[in-house]
Amino acid sequence: MNRQPHIVVVGSANVDLTTFTDHFPRPGETIFGRAFHLGFGGKGANQAVAARLCGARVSMVARVGDDLFGPATIQNFAASGIDARHVLITPGASSGVAPIFVDSSGQNRIIVVKGANDRLLPADVDAAADLLRSADCIVLQLEIPLETVYYTLRFARRHGIPSILNPAPGQALSLGELAFADYVIPNETEAEALGGMPVRNPDEARACALALLSGGLARVIVTLGANGALCAGPEGCRHVAPFAVEPVDTTGAGDAFIGSFAFFLASGCKEGEAISRANVYAALSTLAAGTQSSFVTMERFEAAWAGRG
Ligand code: RIB
């Protein structure tokens, strides 16, 4: 790793309202939660914060609402050292919010209300064109309109800028449009939605990744949680081992993986090492509650990386 890369995230910013509970309620049931946490989230913003904590120069292209959360979100970007010149307050729109429920095993269930994220349009990408052209890597997710995602992927390819798409939340997509991404990085459920086949273990992830490559995708990394990650390209597939931890809250771990992977790769790490490092960075984020608030510093990461088995 030898330089500070510039990473531009075109994506979402939410406020996360997280309730910790022993179990999830059944339909019609009312239960008590153990604790509540209000924090900054959104897959785009989370990935931006992770890349920044790793050491990248980071810029964000996003839209927030004209409510209490909008200015607070912009302030959070500034406090994190992220360039938010292209984060716009959208008159008449609410900010994106995400009620999140975390059970005692650390697993989460999330409902995203997109609000202003849904108003981030290709015209906003054009307005940020100079910034995007200066990027070493452009990172995208699916909490903004699909037309904006596809438009940005084509922009990145046209200008020779590497791009990473995290196809989350999972949905069926045009593989023809995703072929413009250098990396597509789903988790198991997102891979299922993309490939239209079950992905419950590394073998099924391999079959799905190979099908997605046949559909035209350039490179696919399926993140497998406690099972590590599966990386597939024209040369074949390889499994990258996990970093074992006892999770407290897995919310945002996928975002920690994407943001840190973008940083490690753009800093000059070989792909396999970038994935191993991102596995460790993501695992460390599950040891504390919250999304961005659980992401660790480079010092904490380096200690874990040096001490891994
Ligand atoms: O990936 C976790 C994120 O998903 C949360 O921060 C929430 O806002 C949703 O976007």
C-alpha cells in the first residue's frame, strides 16, 4: 500500500433507528426492547465512512431531506473528514431513515425508507462530473434510483475509472448494465436476487458467481459473513478465509467490507490481500453496536491484522 486514494461514493445517507431485542416479535405481538441507538447510516454513507477511517480521501454524492436529519447528516460527513460539497438538501423531501432490529445473536432486520435518496438523479452525477473524473474508485449501492446507478457505472467505464457496485438491498437487475462495473459485491441474499438461485453456503455462492460471470459480469465477490468471501473472475474462483469473532451487532458489516475493500484495492493491495483485509475490517465492526459508530480506526485494524492466526 503506497498512496492515499480518492474514493467517491455515489449513494445513500440514512439515519438509523436501532432497537436491540432478545428476539423478533411475532405478527400481532408487542415485546420490550433492551436498548435503542440513534446513529448515522445508509449504505453509501457507511461505505464512505469506512473508506475514510481506513485513510482514503473520500467525497460523497448524495441527497438528504429538508428535515432535522438533513443538516445533521451533512455535519456528520464534515466531522468524519468527508467532502460533502455534492450532498444536497432536497426541498420537500424527508431524509432517508432505517428502523433496524437486532436480536441477541447480533443478526439484524432492516426497513429502509429512502426519502431524499430517491431524488438523486443522473443530473446530480453530471453536476459532480469533475469530482468523479478525479476519483481512483467510484462506489455505488442500490438505495438510490437504478437509473442513477446505471448512469454512473457507464460514466465510470467511459472515463476509465474503476467502479464497485454493492447490489444492496437485493433485487433483480439488468446484468447487461452491471457489466459496466469492475466489481459487483453482493452478500448471500443479494447474490440470490441477482442470480435467481439459492446461495446458502460457499458451494452455492460459487455456482451463483459463475452464473453471474456467464451473464457478463467482470468480477464478483460474494461476502459470506462468518464463512469469509468467495471471489470469482475469468481465471476461476477462490475462497478467502474469514476472521472469526463473536458478533454483537452485524449491521453495517457489509458496508465496512465494501468501503475498506475499495480503500485497500485503490491503495495498491493485490485483490486477494484486499479481500482478506476487508474481511478483518468488517469482522471488527461487528464487535460494537451501531453502524458507522462500530467502524474501527486503522490502528485497531492494524493490531488485529498483525495478530491474526
Ligand atoms: O447496511 C446497513 C445499512 O442499511 C444501515 O445503515 C441502514 O441505513 C441501511 O441502509
